[in-house]
Amino acid sequence: QVQLVESGGGLVQPGGSLSLSCAASGSLPSTYDMGWYRAAPGKQRELVAIIKSGASTNYADSVKGRFTISGDNAKNTVYLQMNLVKPEDTAVYYCRVKIGLGGYWGQGTQVTVSS
């Protein structure tokens, strides 16, 4: 079993910053990938950023230069630093741990960008 606990969501003004965190616990392998996805109302879930066990990262084009994903292996935690946020960033953000062909999802945390 793997559990993911997300935190840091909330209301932020356009151009502001917000930090999300996701702590994983349970039966984790020695190496695994973690990422952030988001789903705007009425839209499908999309990849935001992913960090692999080797610390390489990938970002959606829509967030490049604004968001930064990082991880703390000792704490089994992944972070998403969101800067220069835009109203279109409004969505439920989900943490994901990928293990092999499958994985686990967090419950999601709401991020609302509005003035």
C-alpha cells in the first residue's frame, strides 16, 4: 500500500506564488517517479510536471519557466513551486507515484487563481 498526502492548495492572485507538497508513505520501492497532474473543471487530467528517480524533470509547455518540481528522497516528498500563476492554472492538482506500469494518486488539492 502507498498513501499520498497533498497540501498547499488554496486561493492565490494572478502573478502570485504557491507551493504544493506531496508526501508518500507505505510500500515504496527504492526508486520511483513522482509527478503532478491537474484537472480543470470539465477537462481531462493533464500532466504538469514529473520528476524521475534520477532527478530528471519534464514540464508541460504551459508551465515551463513558471513551475518547478523538486523532490526530497529522504522524506519521500515531492514539491511543486508555482510562480507567476495565471487564471488558467486553476484546477485540482493531483500528486502521482508511478511504480512500474501502475501507480497511485493523491486525493487532489484545489488551486484557484483569481483576483
